[in-house]
Amino acid sequence: MPTLNFKGKSFVQNHHLAVPFHQLVPQKEKSLTDKLSLHDNLIIQGDNLKALKALLPTYSGKIKCIYIDPPYNTGNEGWAYNDNVNSPMIKDWLGKVVDKDDLTRHDKWLCMMMPRLKLLRELLSEDGVIFISIDDTEQHRIRVLLDEIFGEKNFISNIIWEKADSPKMDADYFSTSHDNTLMYAKNEEFYSINRLILDEKDLKHYTKIDEKGRKFYLKPLRAMGGQGETRESRPALYYSLLAPDNTEVFPKLKDGGDGAWRWSSKKVEKEKDRIEWIQGKSGWTPYFRIYAENSKGRPPMTIWYNRDVGSNRTSKNEVNEIFNDTNAFNTPKPLKLLKRIIKISTSKNDIILDSFAGSGTTAHAVLDLNKEDGGNRKFILVEMEDYADSITAERVRRVIKGVSGSKKFKEGTGGTFSYFELGPAIEMESILQGESLPAYGEIAKYLFYTATGEEFDPLRINEETNYIGASRDYEIYLFYKPDLNYLKSTALTLEKAKALGRHNGKKRLVFAPAKFVDNHTLTELRIEFCQLPFEIYKLKG
Ligand SMILES: C[S@@+](CC[C@H](N)C(=O)[O-])C[C@H]1O[C@@H](n2cnc3c(N)ncnc32)[C@H](O)[C@@H]1O
């Protein structure tokens, strides 16, 4: 498969692995709940590279739908490359605004996107999907990168959203009226799409009403068009049916040749109540009824018009209605666009993540849908700018409580959210030097996930017995306190090893600053020892 080459690629390819885990620090006064929790709806302020990594221990493989709307890299957005990648060339890019004259602007953008996309993929569930809004500046480049990261076979669609509702009269050549929404599955074998409920326009098709008041339309029983319409191609479907006047009717093509029915004679017998005969100039023709109530809905089409999902003007008006300020946020997406994305890709208990949250439209859409259908979907938003509180979270607060003075959003959706900020990195190397020693739970979460790759459950922790939980293969213990003296003086001794109790068939993995037990004894006790802080990667291989 062809791949895309760009400056810096070799340095960022595995950068997501080197990004340190950061603490997520709860912010009570910015949250809309008394019970702050990482399992609540979440708004996280911070760079999404660090935030996504920090979410891995809790949410790896758990997100059903990711929507991102990153900077399009038009040269006018004022974004700067800011990742701490270990390369002099890339270090030289740091903090410099990427504008139109920057000859490496596409390289920088791809270097920014690649590690984030890799982390996003890790967060997706096996049946999950990601949607990426993008315009023609980078659409063709990110498409090739996405093929590389997600696999070509997992490309599902490029949905065209009609974003403009009138031409820009000052455009030099074309007035661009659409954005792309690229859609990839984590694994196309497992993903599925919800059909859209039939709307008024679809229902106009069902022009007839049966004796029980059910809406239906008629479709000819004779196969039409395609390779399956001839007797030659489908010999078993060439047979006669009896018309109301007892004449025999065979499926005939327009040119008089032998055709084929759509159904077998068995199915015609079984569904005979749905068959209707209509007499025309050339004799009787059988039709069958298609009922609206049996419809599984309409599959979404790949062009989404602004009359159905809103335009850029709609979204600006929405933000204005919520903040009573036309300049509150410049590049929001319309609520209906996000609602449709979430509707077609999630069920009522799924988790939706947006790591370029902006004005928080994704959270608004999740809350609105839950209110509409009684769902319990959850959202996770990440926004790095200071307005994460004053715009992103504030929109969600207002929408939850109801926006006074607004017609559309007057009635609150209800709901809660917990607000977190990124704390210091959990750097194992600094632990024994006593710099920023994290709390027991933080280090436990980090070690558990790094060693097992499985979800960590904080409720399992028992600090007295040093137990932090069990994975598929291990029971895990941690001897740690955020206290330098404790770390310097604590070791796994024979007494402590025996005090872990009998193993329950699983191996025991014990993290401690040192050990005073020989390896032979540890093997007998089914214990694998990991010395803090350096050996935690040992098991991941
Ligand atoms: C185009 S806006 C998203 C708009 C959003 N879809 C809405 O409906 O309001 C992109 C957002 O991503 C944020 N952003 C850019 N780089 C980021 C990063 N590395 N981490 C977190 N947020 C980032 C920007 O600050 C901006 O608010």
C-alpha cells in the first residue's frame, strides 16, 4: 500500500508511546456535580496529546464514537506545533505559528495529527468509528495517513456536508460550499450504522392506505434492471401466477422476452396478502405492498444538506443564542450535524469523545439526544485553550440548565459533568528523587495500565494490603507511599511476600522499590517482582 512521506514522520511515528502519563486533576468549582469522577461526562482542559494518553488507563477500547474537528491548516488559524518530540528539527518548530508562507506547514500538521490519531485509535472500541471534519487543504493528505493508521479496509465513507447556504461573492474562483467528514471504523467487520428514522419526505412515498389504516406503496413483482431480470439468469424465478380472472401470467420483459419474478413461488404463497393485481392495457400485472411500519429506516446518504443538518450560519446563530454574543466562538459546527453523526453511530449507553472540542457542540448534541430518546450516552471533551472553562464548559452548563432568553434552548437537557485539568507528568525516573510524588491511586492507575493494558478500577484498591486490582493474567500489588523515606526504606521481604496470601491461580505482580527475597522463592510463591521505578515496561515487551 502506498504511504505518505513527510518531514518529521520518523520522529513522530512512535511518539505517542513516549508521551508521559499525566495526572488528571479534578476541579470542583468548574464541574457541574458534587461527585467528581472520571466515569462522569468529562471536560478536560489541556493539550489533547497528553489528555488522550491520560485517558487510556480508564477508556482504552471503550469509546464508540470519536468526532474531531481539528484546525484545517488553512494558514489563517494561528496554530503552532507544540509537541515535545525528541528531534532537533522538530524542536525548532516549537511555538512558531504555522502560516501560509511556512514551507513545512503540511509536514508540521501531519506531525501534529499522527500521534493523536494513534492514541484515538487505541481509545476506540472494536465496533467504534471515528469522524473527522476537514476541508480540501489537508483532506487528501490525512486520508492517506488514516489509511496507514486505521487500515485501508476500515475506510467507511467521506460524507460531504453542505456548510454554506449562499455563495461568497468575493471568492476569486469557486465559493467552497462543503466540508468533508471522513469516517473510519476501528474494524469494519464489527461496526454498524443505525438507519435514520423515516422523515416526512420519505413517508410521502407511502401514498396508499390499507384496510387497517397502514401506509404502503406498491412495487412491481417482476424483477427490473440488472442482471437478475431475465429467465436465463434466474430460471427458478420464471413461473406462472394466476391473475384474478384465472389467466396465467408469466414475467415478461419490455421487449417481450422471458423475465423473472423477484420472489420465489413459495414466498408469493406465504406473502399472498401483500400481492395486488392491477389490470392495464396489456393485461394483469402483480405488485407487492411495502409498508412504512416495516421499514428499517433509511440508510444515511453521503451528501448531507444544510437544510437537514444546518450550515455554518446555523451554528454561529446557535452559539450566539447561547452566549448572546456573536463573537463568542468563530468556528462551531451545527448541533444537528453532530446529532446525526452520534445518532447513526451510537446506542443509548455509548461514550462519545471529541478531543478538539471548541465550543462543545458535541457535548450539547449528546445531551440533547439523551433528552430526546431517554439515552444515557456520555461525552468526553478535550480543549486546550483557556476558554475550555468560559466557552466549552460554559456552553454545557447553560444547555444543561436551560438558556434564559433563548427559544431553542430554554428547556434544560439536565445532566452533569466533571471538569479536570492536566496535572504534572507521572515520571517514574523522578519518583525516587522525590520530585512531585503522585498519590497512591495515581501511580496505581498508571502502573496497572502500563503493565496490563487493561482498564483500571480504582474501587479495587486496598492500600492496607497493597492490592490494586487483577487483570486477565495477574493479581497486582503496589508497595508505595508518596513519601521519600518510605520509598527508600521499603522492600518486598519474605514476610511481606507470604502475607500476600494464597494465589488464586493467577500470577502475582508486585511493584516495590526493592526486594530482599531470592528469585527461586518468588517463583514458588508465583510472584513476579517489578522494581520501582524502572522495570514497569518489562511485561509489555
Ligand atoms: C475548529 S475548532 C472545533 C470546533 C468544534 N467542533 C465546535 O463545534 O465548536 C478546533 C478546536 O480545537 C482546539 N485545539 C487545537 N489543537 C488542540 C490540541 N492540541 N489539544 C486540544 N485542543 C486543541 C482549538 O483550540 C479549537 O478550539
